[in-house]
Amino acid sequence: MKDKKALLILIPFLLFVIIIGAFAIVGDRIPDNPPETVGNTAGNLNNSGYFCEYDGKVYFANVYDSDTLYSMDPSEQDIKKLGNASVQNILAGGKFLYYYQTGASGDAGIGALRTVRSFNRCKLNGSDVTGLTRDPISTAQLVGSNLYIMTVDDNGPLFYRMKIDKSDKTELSNFEINPASAVNGTIYYNGTQDNHYLYAMNTATDGVSTVWDGNLWYPIVQGDYVYYMDVENDYRLCRYSLSRNEIEVLTNERIDCFNVGYGYVYYQVNGEEACLKCMRDDGSDSWVIAEGNYTAINMTSQYVYFQMFGDDSSWYHSPLGSQSYSVFDAARQAALDALKK
């Protein structure tokens, strides 16, 4: 009789424990993303990935608060601080953000040397931060439910794939592959060994094929076109039609960096008359945005953001397609407000 009573008590308890454990496992599981998921635009990632627009929000590194993670509406309203880590290479997909942590807010002096650099995952509100790898990241991209990571350290370059839940790490190459330009499950990249051809990696099979035997750098695939810096011709800006096998020269000026999206191309002209310029994505109607040397050109659906070369203490912004620019004062004010809390 006592044994039966004990069993009557023990069985419900065990069932309760099993149910709680099952819910915990399911709750901790990272759900797969749709296969068409891409973490950020190639142009943003080629410019350090400081801004990332996803599902009606823009996630960005606020230079006025040590490059820590903030979010806002595309119209720059409702700016919120999400974390204390200094970030770049921001990616978004599913219910999570991914970013490379380069430090922490307020890092300075000897203490900064102890800061752990890591590639992290967190929820869209910045909570539940999980470290995925401490490899020094050059560029990372999210394609479907996999992270494609380019790392370079004292042992040389390594390009590998890893699931978003940190499992199934697979080495893909021991030479540099920039995974920034990803479209429909294919990563497009320029060669870095014997040539600068355009290659395509099928992420379903890891198979690689040669797309075009050009001489290009920083390819960005948009629709039928590949926008790129023409290595053979003093880094002028061109685009190549995949269907027609034709090259269009967008500008003969030597450029340092560029970004393309939403119908526009923004690019930094090198030389004595250095300036940040904008043109339509077919190469027409070019104009000067700002004279001088600028870098870190990041785009969202409403603004382009950039920094003065050698001075990463400010963000400048310009409405897409406009001829004016100004300091991103709303981000500065948000940082000041965050310090008061």
C-alpha cells in the first residue's frame, strides 16, 4: 500500500519534470530561418556592417556611445540602446541579431586589452547574448540558417560555415573568401589567389563555379548586375550584366569604397579632388554629397550614413537621393539620454 502511494506521488512528479525539461529544450532551440534569409546587404558589410535594416527596424553601431548596439525606425525615430558591446558586422534573421563584438562601452587603456572579442547572437531586443566564436572576424554573412565566416589570424585565413545554433562547423577554404554578397542561396565573391575572377558558391552543396573571368573587387550582385571595383583599370566603378555578358563603366574616377541599393550608388572618389558622390544605379545623374575623404558608407531604405576618414567619432547622414548631409544628431542625443539612465 505504501509503495502504491509512493508511486502515485512519484509518477506525476516525474511527468512534471519531463514536461518542464521538454519545454526548456524546445525553448532553447534556435529555429531555422527561411532559406532565402540574408543577414545584411553586401554593400553594408563591405563597409564594416555598422547598419542593418530588418523587419521595420534599423540596428546600428552608435559612435556616440562607443559603437554600442542601438535600434531605431528607418525614419530615425524611436532610438533605443540595446547593449553595451561595441559592434560591427551586424546581421539579422529570424528572431535574432548577430554581430562581431569589438569591445565594450567605455573600454580604454589596459582594460581594453582584456576585452573579449567575439561573434555573438542575441534576440532582436539585445537580450540573451550568446557567444558563437572568438575567432577574429574579417567578414561574416547569414545565409538561411548558416553563418559563413571569414577569419584571419596568425595561422592564416580560414573560411568556414557554422549553423546559427553554433553546431556543424565546417571548414570550406584556407584562403580568403568574402561572403558579403549573397543572393538566393548563392555567395558571389572575387578570387584572391591566382586571379580576381567572379565566383559563385552554392550554399546547398558548397560547390564553386566560375561566373566571369573579370578582374574585380568587392562584387555586389543586384538583379542582373554585378557592381564592382575594376582592379585592372585603376579601381574605377563598373557593373557587369550577367545575362548579356556586358560591362558598363559607371565612372572612370578611382574609388576607395562604394555602396549600392534602393536605386542609388554612393562612392568615395580618390585623389586630389576627393569627395563622396552619388549617382543613380545605372550610372546617370552623378553629384557631390560632401568634399573630402569619407568611409564606412552604410545604407538603409531612407538614409545613407558615412564617416570622415580618420575620424570615427561622428556619423553623418543624408536622405537617399538628396544633395545635402548633416551630423546624425539624433544618435548623439540618444547616447546622451542613455548615459543619464
